[in-house]
Amino acid sequence: MKAYGMELRERVLHARAHGQSAQAVARQFSLSKRSVERYWKRYQETGEAAAGKMGGHRRSKLAPHDATLREWIGQRPDLTLGELQQRCRAQLQVRLGTTALWHRLERLGLSYKKNAARRRATPARAASRARPLVAAAGAVGRPAARVPR
């Protein structure tokens, strides 16, 4: 969402300063009454009409603890996100969700990757859905028998 321009803000403040109610100014400039009230309050408190900062980058709560995370994973590479989350809460007094923890580990290059043997293995569910084998026909012209499951 983009902030309204300075010209509109100044016109709103000018109308409000000349005694018009917030409701009347809001109708005149097609704004909400609440926006007019916020502009007026900000102008009275700071003397500024400009919009405040919107959005921005939020730093990770774990940024100061990168070395600790590396150490924990170096000592025990099979730690789960849940276990790391509990350690962060207990030892670092940092509460965060598993997604935030995952993003921090990704940024540090500490993401867990499955080993090559696991990637080659076929899941049991996929194997059970395989088509049944067809036994070789005993005689020519005879249909092949299906092997029971």
C-alpha cells in the first residue's frame, strides 16, 4: 500500500486547521475519518505532515547467536527443527517458530540434506502400488496368469 502524497496531506491539514470537522474533511477529500484524525494528531505532536516509515526489513532474533547454532549442529548434525527450537527457548531465551528457524539455518548454509542412499530408496507406499507381475504362459495361445497379491 502506498502512502498518500504530501499535497493531499497538506490540504487536509489546512482544512482541519481552519475549523472543519474530521468528518467533513474526510468527505471532502474522499478519505476515512480515521486517516484525517491520524494526520491531524501527527501534525500536532511532531509538526510534520509527511508519512511515517512503512514496512522495512526485520532482523532475525537469532542473528546474534549464529556461532551457537553452528556449534550445536556441528556437535549433533541430526538435530530436528523442534529440538533446535526448544534449545533456543531454554538456553538462548529466544522464542521463534520453526519457519523462522529454518530460514536462519538456510541463510547460514546449515540446511539438512538427505544422504544419497536415502534418495535412491523407494518408499514402501510406492512399491505397494506397483502393477502385479504377469507369469509366463505355460503354452502358446494360453493367456498369462496373474500372480496374486
